[in-house]
Amino acid sequence: MTVVFNFAMLPVVIAAIRLMNRRRGFLGWCAAVILAGAAAGLLGLTLAVLFERPAGVIRFLSYAIFLHGTIILAATAVIYRKKRLAALAALAGVMLLSLTAVRAFLLEPHWLEVNRYRIVAPKITRPLRIVVIADPQIDKIGHYEREVLRLAMAEKPDLLLFAGDYIQAFREDQQRLCREFNELLREMDIQTPLGAFAVRGNVDPLQWMEIFQDAGVRAVGETRSFDLGEVQLTCLGLRDSYRTSPVRYPPTGGRFHILLGHVPNFALGNGDADLIVAGHTHGGQLQLPWLGPVVTNSRLPRKLAHGFNVLPGGGKMIVSRGIGMERGYAPRFRFLCRPELVVVELVPGEEGATDERK
């Protein structure tokens, strides 16, 4: 449908340029932009509803803005070349759209950031390192995915947590990708003193547990707690991670309690856990200056939907931006929201000592 949309937009763009050329004024330019915008919206919505899912609308609009919008602005600079300010403004628009497209579609999706957080934990007697991998959303395994896992294991974690959304592919490819991801994990030879655990994400196929079979990672499908010595880990089933009500778990016995789930909604009802870890939001995947994430797909306030935060109940929460991005029918981009690998250092200390991001 991408090819169909772009070919269908060509005569619209040509008509818009001819309109600008005939009516060389501000009103003519506005009419041309409105024509192109209305056609792109109507065509994109029709194709998405008939042949794809709603996320396809965003992909079509991305092409309309960054491809066809750039062509129209370039034509504007040529047509209005005798009006210096108008031509310069159009050229500036071409540069802005081009640079934004390069960053969002080519650079940021694989521009991994390793974010480190230091949390003082009076309940433990020795330092512990936790590495969090969230939202790979793989539809093809390549160098980037291998490098992320290599970096994760190079941190020598005491505890490795997978926060869901491992495979996002069409049904005919899911079984193969589960097998290939499993082979990759086996290559990594995952060995961690406190173990490695994985919960299910909302885009994962039914056979998602096969990804971790015999790979040194325990896949947890339903809510369950694990005694890891000075730490108690509670892994949430997917449905429980969507809920905002308190999670039932065994008494912690004074152990440091970690809640791991995919969708961070559960943080609203469990703010007294020592550490909450989640993914799902991608940090918005698109962030704007001063505004932050535009869409988070969670019930958390926007400012809590990514990064490190202290909850009203006193617990700490980390919502990972994830290492991948939305795939399938959606546009494959990130903007001002780089993928991240999360490393958490739990250190013994007195209550009230300062946590920090390194």
C-alpha cells in the first residue's frame, strides 16, 4: 500500500504545483497546500481502513509530509524565486524536513543510549547490577540486535530483566523469528547470578515463550514472585500489567521488592514497591521539546511514562524507552527519543541517601 499511496499522490502534487504556478501569491500557495494535505489525509485514511490497521494512517502521513511536502516546498522555492524571503523560507523548510527525516528514520532508530541509574537500597548488603531490555519488536535480526545483547551481557548483570514485546511481525514470520531470536540468545550464553526473567508484551505472538527456551532465561506468563535472596522479584502477567489495582504477591520478608511488567499502568496501584520496571511506551517514540512524549499508550501521566521517577508511595520506577520501535503498519522512526538499554546499580546505603542518573 505504500507504493500505491505514493503513486496516487504524484498527480496530486503535480496539480498543487501547477496551482501555485498559476496563482503566484500567498492564497494560491495556501490553496495548493490544502489540496495536497486533504488528498493525502483522505487517501491515507481510505487505504488504511480498507487494507491495513489504523497505524497505517500515520505511515502514509509521514510520506505525505517528508516526501511530498519536501517536493512541494522545493517547487515553491523555484516558483517564488523572485520573492527572496518566500524562496528562502521554502528552502529552509526543505532543509528542516530533510534533516528531520534523516534523523528520525535513519539515525535515531539504531542510535542506542546506555542509561545508568544508581539507587540506594537499605534492604541489601551488597551492590547488585540489573540490566533491562524492553521492546525489541523484532521483524528481522541483524547487527543492531546482536550488538544490543552483546552490550547487555558485557555489563555482567546480576539480574537480567526482559520487559516484553520481543517479536512484531506478520503471522507467517513469527515462528521463524522466535526460533532465530532463541538461537541468538543461546549464542550469548546468558549466565547471571540471580537469574534472567522475561514477561510477555502486548504485540508478542502466542508462542513467545519459545524465544527463551533453553536460553538461560525464565519466561513468566502469569503473575508470580521469586525469592532471589535479598531481592524478591514479582513478574506480572500481561493483563495484570494493564491494571491499576494493587498486585497480590507473597510477603517480602523485608527483601528489596522489584515489580516487572510490560505496560506501566500497574505502577498507579503499586507505588510502594521498592522498584518498578516496565516498557511499552517507547518513551513516546516521538518527543517534542518542552512537551515530551506526544503519545504514551498508557494511563500514566506523561512525565512518568519514561525514564526514572519517584512515585507518591515512595517507590522508584523506571520505564524504559525500549531498544526497538513500532513496526508492522506503523512508520519506523524515532525522534528526540533514542532507544535505550537500562542499567540499574542497587547499592547498600542509609535511607534518604540520594539516587542518581549516571
